[in-house]
Amino acid sequence: MLQKVVGSESLRGGTMRHLLWSATAAALFFFVADADEVKPTPANTLIRFDENVQLAADFTSTSSEHIELRANNEAGVTPAGRLTLSYDASSQDVEIVEAYTLKADGRKLPVEPSAIFDQTPQGVGQMILSTREKIVIFPQFAVGDTAVRTVRVITHKPHFPGQFTFSKNFPHGASFNDVRVSVTAPKAMRLYVETHDVEFQKSDDGPSTVYRWHYSAPVPTADDVVAISPLSHRPRFFMSSFKDYGAVGAAYAALTTDKIVVTPKIAALADEITKGEGGHLQQAQKIYEWVASHIRYVGIELGQGGFVPHDAEAILANAYGDCKDHDTILQALLKAKGIAAQSVLINTGNEYTLPTVAMLMFNHAITWLPEFKLYVDSTAATAPFGILPLSEYGQPVVLVDRSNPHASTVPPLQPGVETVVTSLDETLDEAGNLTGTSSDTVTGPSSISLRSLALQIQRVGLDLAARNTLAARNYSNGTGSYHVEAPMALSPRYSLRSEFRAEGWTEELAAAKRFRLPTGLAIYEHAGDGPMGQFKPRSLKDSEPIRCYSENLSQNIVLHLPPGRQLAELPKDVNVETANLTFTAHWSWADGAVTLHRSFTSNVATALCSGPVRSAAAAAVKKIANSYDTELSIVPTAAKP
């Protein structure tokens, strides 16, 4: 399995001060053993890594980095032999001081200037023209060779004026022979440090304080398979000038406040959007829906191209923007109607814990509406008002309250919000043809994903998407079509219907082949797979915490058999229950049709399940998953009195 890691201070989109480390960490971990294997096989070995950061009183910095990276096998040649450095040309200068291939026989082959490219990354639009890439191609690079390079990075404009953050982490599955990192800063500068499983020293050197870290792990070990906060399981260190996360919020507010301006054009648009709506809640919903549908989201991670959004009118003119732009235009329109709103910094990945030292561990910006106590994310274009993508519930955040910025947590998904109802009616005829109709109706975060799926179906084509799905589910000569409701009509409830036909069920009719109850084009095939654990968790231990959430799911499947046919036996019902979930599967037979009704309910007051709740859920989910292995057999009615 291919895995990549990022060694910068955020999992996605941190400052670009550590661009070289990010590229090196990705190369080190480009290929490792699958999580189910005992020992990882690193594609590369970091022979040597030396970084020295000189931090000035104005928080500008110069970093000198020397790296020697060896390719251990063919998988390591490409990531080690090609270096890609992303940087912000408006705030950083990058110089390749030295670069050469050290051949296994000791020869040095220097990188020619013609093999160093500086370019705009592919897919970067006019809103982030300052983002650049330096690409270094090492000559005649092969297995056993070492890429040697020394790079100088000068940051002459910190993302946040008067602030500095710095961090590294070391995946267990990578091979690090010798890593030495130092930061030299003015003695009067207050820097906060947090270190885990990495050697650390602090000393004075005249007017400066020197912070040093050393790490070595030549023999890689398998990373524990974890679903939650993988960074907290690695050797790592953090450094920050921020006193706390409130200071992070204050710094972000200082960069964004003057962008949220109600101009005459913004005011006129807000009036047009909310025409006929008298209450603040209705006005906020109309404005949110307008931004979600009219401002195209361009997925530029927070931090790339800086943390400063564009002016509201500029965003309006472009009709697209990244997350911080979405937040800005949304707040400006709300402000025009007297509705309070605040920016929210959040990480949408699996890092549910923040370092004690205040770091820029955020890759996304959403919006808080204090009047209604609602978080909204207009970048999730298919999300109804007040509903967030599932990955955002329970996440630590920084509320950029202009008067009281502070750390907080998005509440978990409340019971009753997430519902799924699946209905499937199928008929098997004498010729072995299976026809059926299905519908999936959802609320909550599932309405976001179902709408997104509907958009994909529209792009592919209603009939072709159905054929592709049936083929993927191994139906013979399957045809059908989806019926798609308007995906961008953001009502709380959303439905997707379908119809299908497939051939080749003659063996099942002749009792020569057992089968599982077919699910046709139903989207939610597996009730109970996800909310309290996955049916196929791979190597994840039952004791490891997971993301969990409350859900109510009902599934009803009816299969009509040809006249004169029935099941050889009716499967037994299944009942599974813990303190936090219930699952039932009830089988019945009437009027020539077999009916299976499944229901699943989970009820948790947290976004993460651990300890006894997790252990009990893991055992229950295994029983639920096993119930899906139930096979049926068709026999003539006369064969069974």
C-alpha cells in the first residue's frame, strides 16, 4: 500500500517554511509495507539531515538545510531522485546551494542549472499567483545512489506578523540515520516548545538562545494502525511564539477583519438574496445557500498562498475562492443584514487533538453564527444550512471572535439528525431475470454525500452510471437508470431513486446455487457499516479509538419469486444490542415474496468512541457484518409442504 506523510507543522497546508522537510518526508515514506504486514520496507533511508534556522527579532528567518537521501530499491528512485519544493514567492526566497547525485561507487554527479526548474504549480489560478515550485532532477539516479542537496530558504515575510511556528514529526515506518535540527533565536524572544520522543537541548549563546533536537531511528518499525490522531503516536516536536490558541485566533482576525467590508455592491446583493425574508435565521439561510451555490469552491488548502483572504468584492467578481474566501464573502453578506458571524479555524482530517503548544494545525476555515449557535461550511456545496460534513463534528477549532478569540470544539452530531431510509422492491421471473426499483432517502451529513454522488451520476449519465454500478456489483447484463432530484436544492431531506434489470439468475431458480439477497442499485447496502465501526477494519485493534456518530437507519428489501417457488428455509432473525447501538434483521414470507427489514440505531454523545464503548461496539459490528453473509436457496413450492 502506498502511503504518504507530511512532516510540516500541519497535516495539510501549514506554512511553507518546512517545504524541504515535507518533500523529504514524503520521499522517505513513499513506499512502505501494507499495514497488515509485520515489517515495513522503506524505499529510502535518510542518511543525514541537518537544518539550522536563524530567527531574527522581526520574526523573519533563514533556514539552511542539508539532506542526504538514499534510494534503497526501485520504488525509492523516483521520490528521491526528483525534488519538488513548493514555496510562496511573495514571502520566501529559495536557493539551491548545492545538489548532486552521489553514486554507489563514490562518484559525484552535480545537478546542472538546466535541471533546476522554477514554475507555477499545475492547477493554480490567478488568485494564488505567488505560489511557486522548484523542481530539482538528480542525474543518473539509480538504486543505491544518494541524492545530496543543500538548500537555503529565506522567509522575509511571516504568514502572521510577529509570529513563528516550527515542527517536525518522524513516522516509525521510515528510516532516519541522523537528524539534527536547531533554531537560534534572540534571547528576549519567548518561544514555547513541546517535544515527544526526540532528544532536546536548550542553551544560551551570548545574546541568543539555541534550541536543538536530535533524532535517530535507522531501523524502521511498523507504525501502529490508528484511525484517530496518528500524529500523536509519532516522535515529534513543536515550537511556537503563540502564547495560546486564542493568540492564533487573534492573529488570524488581524489579517482578515478589513476584508469583511460591506460595500454598496455587497449590501445590494444581500438585500436581493434575502428579499421577502424578515427573520435573521431565514436571511442567514438564504445567504448561506447563495454562497454555497454561486461561489465555486477552489480547494486551496489554508496556508497556501498565505492566510489572508481576498476582499469580498474581489471574491464576488471571480465567483470562486478557497475556504477563507468563502468565509469572508459569507460574513460580509451576513454583516450587511446585521447578522453576526465569526471565522473558525479547523482541521478536517483525523487529528482530533491539538498540541499543547499553539500551532497552525488547521487546514480549513468555516463560519460560526453565534445568534443561532450554528457552524456552517459553505465550501461543502451540497450541505444543507446548519449541517456539516461528518469529518468536522467533534473537531477542535479556534473561534476567531474579535473580542475573545479562543479554542473550542465542534459539538458531536446530535441524535436524530442523521437518518437513512432505504427501500428496495425486486422481482425474479421464470426466465431468471431480476428487475427492481429502489429509493434512498437521507437527512444529516449523509444528505451531503448523497447529493455529491448525485452530481457525479449526472456527470457520468443516469443510464451509464447505473450500468457501471451493476457491473461493479457483478450483475449480468445489468441495465438501469437513476432518478436524480436537484442536488443543489438544499432541503434537509434528499432522495435518490433507481430502477434496474439484470439477467442470469437461472441457477438460483433451479436451486443449483445459493445467493445473498440482491441489493440492485440501492446506495446504502449495509446498515450498520460505519457509525460505530467499519465492517472491514483491516488491522485496526478493537481497543483503538474511532470516529463514531449517532444514526437511525431503516432498510426494507422485498424479493418476489416466480409462482411455484419459495425459500428452502427462512433465515433466522438477528438481534444485536449494546448500550450505544441496536441492530435487528427480521425475515418474513408472505404472498410469494421474502421480505428483509433491517434497522440500525446508534446513540453516542461524543464524536470519538474509545474504551469499553469502543470494545463493545467492535464486537457488535462483527456480528452485524456476519449477518450479511446469510445465503438463500430457492426450491419448488411442492418440495416443501
